[in-house]
Amino acid sequence: MDNAVEDNIITTTTVATSTTKSVQPIRAKDETTQRLLEAARDGRLEVLQQQQQQQQQQQQQNHYQSTKGQNNNNKLLREVTCTSGCTLLHWAAGANQIRILEYLTGTGTVKTQHDNEETKPITDPIFDSVDCPIQHRKAQGRTPLHYSCRNGHLETTRWLIQRGANPHHKAKHGVTPFQLAVWQNHLAVCRYLVQECHVIPAHEINDFDCGPFHWLGIAPVERANFNSNDNSNNSKNNNCGTGDSSYEDGRDLLPLAEWLAKQQPNVDVTKKQRQGHSALHKASWCGHLALVQYLHIQFDMMDDTPDHAGNYAASLADMAQTARHDTVAHYLRTECSVERRHSCALLGVPLEATDVEIRRAYLQKARELHPDKQLQQQQLLLLQQQLQQQHRQPRDGTNTTTTAENHNDDETFHQIQRAYKHLMEEQGRGTQRNPAHSLPLMLKLANNDSDNDNNNNVIAAGEDTINDQISDDGSSFFKAKLLAVLLEYGDKGMDVSNIKKKWNQVWGVPFPEPKPNQNRKNKKKLSLSDLLLERAGDVIRVDRDRVTGTIKVFCKQCSRETVVQASARGYLER
């Protein structure tokens, strides 16, 4: 997703009452660097002190001045980073190691060599400031405060703020500490930043126009269900007041959602970001059913608007291909569709109407609009007209108007019948889906774009059930599916490295590997970009960025607009 740069760098998982530190090795350029970073993470101060003493001894042996040697030694520790650019300070803050932070900033005390019980103040800081932005490209600009908030360490967050950390600092893509705290569902940290640091949630918008509810919608599943027994990081209160000890519907996001929506002024719950995603899209993509239901029930959010790639919230849930996401997609289509709203409006019932209420409303409408009743009214009207003829001639058009009114009433009755059947027999199920994910439609468009239209490109009955194979002569199926995948990124083009992953999401099957071509003179395996050009060069183009070297793939002619227009013309089978 574009709005969150997920960093698997400093990962400690916090729950209601406890913190569990990751035990996975830290990626670093060498073993010494890794050992120092893990010491900062795990709170092993003696390892850092020992390293500093060894550096001092080596420098003294090399006849450096003591002051110069101390400064140089501090520089060495200050420049220790993991492969993601995080320093000792970042790792200590992300792991809630305040004693290490005090040592690194020169604000604590250390034991003397002569007496382990005696301590002395640290006067020579390794880091001059607690605001130490990362220089690495992926997490550029993130400070230690970003990681303490991300991992829910309220005590460390308070310690950093008291020593000058900037709670409003924006890292790459405009990411702030508050946004990361929302993303990881840390309500206590969010409250502190608002109440004590003057953070305004309504202003917490990143460079992709994502607000707090977008961040909450993409919370990791373990943070959205941290009270569940299925979560290895469960707390004492496992049932969350519901009687269920095991769940994965994201219900633990609701307290933070309530706090944002009802206690923080001007937070736009229904806001759409740059890709056209609402919080409903985000929550659906991550499979958080409880949050989807909350947004629908509390804010009347419907799955009625696709994003800029043509995906409804239900479409995004479909692409995840899990039972949890299937439940979300089913809810969106049965409870949040435009079709359900229309059927409810025809019967005059609310969206949340029960079966009993729907049946009662239908019977009342049916009695009023039933054709038999209309026939009786028509016969009565004709009798009145016959009586009037004894005194004057009938007005022109009287019978025509009566016939038209009866026709309209008859049509309304059938609409009521269809609405009732839709709600009761079909559960109000909607049809929202991305038209580009319809293989028959994309086959039609791929054929129109292809420069080599031949018999192999004719859509045969049942063709959409054939397994994917890249044949030597080029498959219309491959082209059609590839176009649908590329349309997820629109006219921006898709990085060639993302195609296989997105293919699996859109079509639910792995990207088809090519069959060996015995006729090719050069037996060397083709790169993916060359393969795409060989198999679908008539409908796509491939461009390489001269500066970054990134290879992107674009549709030549097919666009989201042409897909929507083709769908409207009836190519898409419902």
C-alpha cells in the first residue's frame, strides 16, 4: 500500500500490559555492528561500555590524545547502523530501553570500575540530540520517537519528548510519530501525544492524503486482535467483553476508532486519499470486519465508489484470498451495496431492517399497488365516466391518462416484487466489482488492442475456464490478464518487479511461467520484461528510467476509461 512504508526494522510487539521483544537477528554489515545494535535493543549496557573501552585502549596505543580519542570513539558508536539506517539510538527507543538511551545521550549514570555499587554521571554524550533522523532511503527522516510511538512504548515516548524530541517531525512521505502509533493501534501513546504534545489528529495527513482512519484501517492483524487467544501476544483480558476468546475480525481497533471519531474534533472519517481509497477500502484490504461494520453502521459508509484503479472495497477484499477477507467481501456486498440501498428505499425500510420488517413493508406496498386492486379502481372509474356521459361528453385523453397511470402502477408493483426478492432471497447482495477483473471483458479489449487479430483471439464458449498457459504463438488470455494487472496502476505504469505479486492478487493464481521454446536460438532465459514484450508486445510497452534504472510496464491503448465504457456497453456479464 502506498500510504505506509512498512519497516521490518525495529519490531517489538506491545499489548495491553506487556512488551515482547523480537529475537530475530538484526541485519547489519558485519558481526560487530550487529552485536552492538542487538545490545542496544536488548538493554545490555555492558557490551556498549566494553566496546567503548576497547576503542579507547586502541587509540591510546596509537598515541592519540585522550580528548581526541574519546571524540573519535563516540563517533564510531554514533555511526553504527543496521542495513536500514537505524542507529543505536533508534534501536534503544524502539525496544523501550531507557537506560541505554541515557547512556547514549549522556543523561544517566554508569557504574565505576572500582566499585560496582558506586555510580557517576555520564558527561560525554555519544548523541548530542534525541532527534536523529535516519538517512537511509526507505525510512528516511524517521527519528527515535517514530519507533517508540510505533511500538507503543509510552514511557520511552515521554522520556524522549521531555528531552526535546519533536512530536511533529515528518519523515519520508510525511509520516509522523502519531500516524505510526495509530497504525499500530496504540491508544495510550496517541492520547499522550494529543493531550501533552498538542498533536491535532485532524491535521495528521501524510503526503498521500491519508488521515488517521486510513492508518487504522491497515493496522497489522496481530495489533487489530491483540486480545485474542489466537494472538501469541495476548493479554489478561482475552474476551474483550464479548465472550469470545479467539477472533480475528479486528475488534480491538474499535476503542481507538471511537476515540478518533467522537473525541477528536474535525477528523474526517470518510476522507478519500490520493488513490481514491476511503477508510472502508483500507479496512477491507486488511480484513478488519469489525472496523468495516463500524464505518458502515456509525457513518453510513457504503461500498458505492471505486478507487482510481476501479476497485470497490469488496474487490480489494477479494484479492486477499483468505477466509477472513471473504467474510468482509460478503458483508460489503450484502449490507453496503447500492443495490441494497435501492431495494430498501423502494420498500421504505432502513438498511438495517429485519426480515420481519421487510416482509411487513412489502405486504403493505403490495396491497396498495397490486394489479387486482388497480383493476377494481379502473372499473369504478369507468362506471363513473359512463354516468358522466349522460350529462356531458368525456374529455379528450381521459382514457389515455388512466391507461398510463395503470401502466406506471403496474411497473411499480413489479419493482416492489423485485426489491423484496432481492432482499429476502438474495440477501440484498450487490454486484460491486472491478470490471477489469472480468476475463470475458478483458479478452474483448485485448483483442481490440492486438495488432495480430486472428482465430486464436476469438472468444469461445467456456474459454474463461481454461487454465493459463503461455503458448508459443501468444495467448489472448495472458494478454487480457496482463492488461487487468497493469490497470491497477493506471497510466503511471507498474514496476516489472511487482507484476507477479499483483497477478496473484487479481486473478488468484500464480503468474504462469513460460514453456521452454526449443526454436529460440539463444537458450538463455529471458528477463521478465523481455518475456512480457515477446508475449504481449502488441498491447504493452516497457520503459526504463534512465536515472534509477527502474523498468515499468504500461498498457499501450487500454485504459480504465475504456474498461468502464466497455462495461457500460454490456460487455461485462453480470
